[in-house]
Amino acid sequence: MIELQNITKSFDGREVLKGISMAFEAGKTNLIIGQSGSGKTVLLKCLLGLHKPDGGKMIFNGQVLNEMDDTASRTLRREMGMVFQGSALFDSMTVLENVMFPMQMLTKKKESVIREAAEEVIERVNLIDAHHKLPAELSGGMQKRVAIARAVVMKPKYLFCDEPNSGLDPKTAIVIDNLIREITRENNITTVINSHDMNSVMEIGDTILFLKDGIKAWEGSKELIFKTDNEAITDFVYSSNLMKKVKEVYQ
Amino acid sequence: MRRLIFQEIQDLIIGSLGIVVFLSFFVGGVVSIQTALNIDGPFIPKNLVGFATRQSMVLEFAPTFMSIILAGKVGSFITSSIGTMRVTEQIDALEVMGINSLNYLVFPKIIAMLLLPLVINISMFLGILGGYAATIYGGFSSTADFIEGIQLSFQPFHVVYAFIKTLIFALVLATIPSYHGYFMKGGALDVGKAATVAFVWTSVVIIVLNYIVTQLLLT
């Protein structure tokens, strides 16, 4: 479980996060949604330890990340997996090497054991035939699946995804969403996903945090979105005609 | 880490041998031709061609100018490869995994670049060989005169001096481009800009350090 208590963050005097408090539960897919510039990415980078918040606490199962020294935070980060928006796969490595990489760097396990673990995860994301391909030879959806495999190969307690289905067609996006949800439930991971894709919200949004101008404007589940009267979230959700029609049908 | 170091040796050192061999041989040839054409006089010994070629190659061309040439080749490779990793969030990925990205990316490059004196050694040898070939085939001097010239007033400390400054330049070649790649901000266009800035700064620092080291060791 991850608990955020009154997180604030500013850049050059501009307040980007204004006192965010939230709890992300294990075994659930927790979504952070909001318009571009609402502070989603900054919040995610704070959670990853890539930005240090100016105030507040980020508590990972009782450990306060932003009060740790470098060594301790690096150790905690080894319990995290991250799927970057652009996948961030290592260009010069094959799919198998990319997935084996965290274990090679962070464990002292035998090469054969690491290989076996990596192959198991690659099989889990249905990429068994792409072992020896380089990232440049893969489609966007395949790259995302490799990134997921690399993120979960170390069996993390926390999984973070930044716009995991951006740039993907709707069908592939659903495959990626479902894969993340299944892995989250199978391994009881605390998953936090940054998204502005309403399909993802409706597909996998167990818990949703809606940010607007750096403020927590709403929180709830995907079921509650259609019932809420909160102006901020309704403005965001029903900005497209498709979602307006979905609401009509739902009601 | 060992695998990374070997990979960097392959990319930075072995990958540079081609250009080093080519440039050294021909620059050595040009130095000897220029020397031969400009010292034509009855009182100037013919062995001066070999002497001047050796001194030019050992003292300056191989260690200093080859390092500046490598600032273009190796330096831009380092900046652009690390910069691309920064732009594509690969460095963030390393950090999130709990890996010290600076150590992972820069340390193997520093270790690999410590082999630069070997490259410079090859450059010295081929420069003198190029000078010899140009002298003999151009008919400027005899083999005996050239060999006598390259042995004339030889001071082993000059080679030591060349290797000392090569080691210093090697550290500059590994660190300045790494810094510009690692701390760059922006997109693909900025990777190119960072590589250019890194080359300029690496060259400037090499030239300044060359002056300081020469002042300290040879005067």
C-alpha cells in the first residue's frame, strides 16, 4: 500500500502539486487521471523518487520514501517496477536481455536462473517468439509488453505506469490494460497508472484519483464516475461526444 | 560491469583504431615531406627529417591532436549515446530500478579510455612509419639518414611525457562528453547540440591542459 499525505511540489516558484493526499491499495489498479499539465507526471515521478516533494509524506508500507537517504531509497526502488510512456527499453539489448537486465544488475543469481525467470515473464506477456529481437524491430504494443515484462521480472511490490497505452490502437490498448490488471491481481502489486485515456479508466480503474491544476479534485472508482455530480470530473469525462453517449446509455 | 567495460573498449578504443591508423600514417608522411622541403640546405643534415618527424609525432601529434580528433569521434559518440538515453527515459529507467545510472554509464567509459595510451602508441609508430615511407618514396632522404634521425637525441622521458598527458586527456575525453550527455535537457535536436558543445569544451580543455602539462613537465 502507498499512502500520500499532503504532497506539495513547486518548480521555479510555480506550485505543481498542492497538498495531494491519497491511498493506493495493493492488488488494485489505481489510476491518476487529469488533463495535461494537471500534475500527474510530477506526482508519478515523486512516487518513483525521481523528484523530491517539497512537503508531505509518501509512505510505502510504513516506510517514508522522501525521508530516506540515497542508499535506503535506492533499496526501496528495487521493489518498484516502472513502465515508461515511451517504454524506455535499452536499444542495444534484445527483448530477452532487456528483461534479464534488472536481475543481472541487482541479484547474484546464476545466469541460467535469471534466463529462466525472464523467459517465464516474457511468456506471460505473450512475446515468446520475440526473444531475440531488438526494440526497434517491435511494434509499439510489443514494446509496451516488453516494458511490462522488465518491470515485473523482479516481482516488485509496486508497479508504476506512465500512459501505458498512449500511441496504441484501442484494441492493443485494451490488451495492455488487461495485462497490467491481471499481473497486479496475480501478484498483489500496488499499481499506480498515469492516464488520460477514458477507456483505461472504464476498463481497469479500481481506484481513481482525478487531478486538476495540482489539486485532488475527485477520488472514487470507475463505477462512481457516472454517478458523481463533481463538476471538475464530469467536465473532464464528458468532454468527448462518445462519453456523453456512454452516459446516456448507462443512465 | 566487466561486460560493460569490454563493450566500451570495443566501442571507444578498438572502434577508433581505423581513423587513428589512417590519420597517423598520412600526417606522419606530410610532416616529413614538409620538413624535407623546408630544410633544403648544404649545412643541414639529412637526418633532420627523421628527427623532426619523430619529435612532432611523439610530442604533439599523437597525444594531443589525436586526442582532439578523438574528441570528435569518441566524445560525440559518448554524448549522443548518453543523451539519447536521457531523452528516451532510459536513464530514468535505470534509476527506478535502483541502479546508480551515473556509475553504470560513465565508470566503464573511464576505465576503457585508460587504454588510450595504447592507441597513441600505435599512432606514434604509424606516424613515424608514414614519415619514413614518404621520405624514402619521395626521395628526400635515405633509409640510413631517416633511421639515424629518429634515434638522434632521443629522450625516453618524452614518451613518458606523452603518455602522462594522454592519460589526462583520456579522463577529459571520458568525462566531459559524459557530463554533457547525462545532464542534457530537451529532445532529439538537443542531443546534437549537446554533442557539439561537448566537442568544443573537450577540445578547449585538452588544449589548455596540454599547455599546463607541458609547462610543468618539460620546462
